[in-house]
Amino acid sequence: MSEAVLDLRRIEKSYLRGTPGEVTVLTGLDLSVAPGEVVALVAPSGAGKSTLLHIAGLLDSADAGTVAISGREMTGLSDRARTAVRREDVGFVYQFHHLLPEFSALENIVLPQLANAVPQTEAAARARKLLDAVGIAPRADHRPAELSGGEQQRVAFCRALANAPKLLLADEPTGNLDPATAEQVFGTLMELVRDTGLSALIATHNLELAARLDRVVRLANGRLS
């Protein structure tokens, strides 16, 4: 079997949140995501799914345990090295698109490529290809405020895939959309993921959408089942 794209082992995480003090969020958590596998992460609010995604994507550090991406151990890396891994190997999608309002859809997808030293012409060509893949190429020059919610999230998907990452992490990517739009946008995301052979960990409250993925894991009491 090919090496896991994401491998979390014995992950522990706690926070200090006023009275009564320390709150344990993750406790001895293990999770592996295989190459090309798309895993749904289901959890009630406050269970720690965002914390788990942030640790998996190197935006936060675990108190204990190990994180490996494509077989490379991430624990102990410098901030600069972690940033480089996030930029090159990990794509993020959130419930809210977080697009830069002063830039067009195309520019929002070009910018992360420029940060990764991709030439401008090549970056623009990839951005247009991605926008075409999600069906909104004619909206390339529109700013986020000129796009619908579904269009904004499609641009966010394209931005997450701009640098051809190995792993996609998505935190309620359709949670801010009405049911009909959520269905369409989720379908678009899955087409992108399948076409590129990405591995993905997608947090969602929508059990119907979760059931369409390769595997469903449930987070409760700090552990996965």
C-alpha cells in the first residue's frame, strides 16, 4: 500500500478556557488518509474538528503526538519550514471563502502561486484552467463582492488547489450556503478532487454529503471512531 498522505498519531491537544481551567479537545487521536482517499470528518459543534484540521494542516501544534505528510515527519520543523509545507503541499477551504476583496477571482488564484515562485504567465494560465473546471471562467475578472456565494466558494476551491497540493483540508466548505447551492458546490469540489487525485479530509455537518465520500470518521470525546 502507498504511504499515507496524512498520518496523525497519538495526537493530544488541550486549551485553557477560564473556569474550570484546562479543556481537553483531542486525546490519543490517530488518523491516516491514503493517497487519493477522501475522508469525511463528522463532529458536533465544539468537539474539536477545526482544531484537528489546524493541526493536520500545520496551522496549530499538538501538545503531544506526531504529524506526517507524505511520509515526512512535521514535528519539530521550524516555522519557516512549516510555512513552506503548507504553501506547497496543503490546500485549505473554509466555511467562509476569505477571498481578498480588492482582487479579482483570477488574481485571488494567481497570488498563492506567485508566493510559490510560479511565473506570472503560468500562474494566470493555471488560474483560468481551474476557473473553467468549476464553470465560472467568465467571472474571472470579477471581484468577490460581484460574485454569488456559490461562485465565491468555487473561487476558494480553485485557490486551495492553485499550487497542486497533495492534501486538501476543508472545514464545513458548504456550511454557509443554502441547501441547493451547497449540493452544487459540493459536487464541484468532489469533481476537482477526483480529477486531480487529491487526498482530502472534509469536515461537514451534512451526513448525506458525508456518506458520498470514501470513508466517514466521527470525532467525539477527543477520539475518532
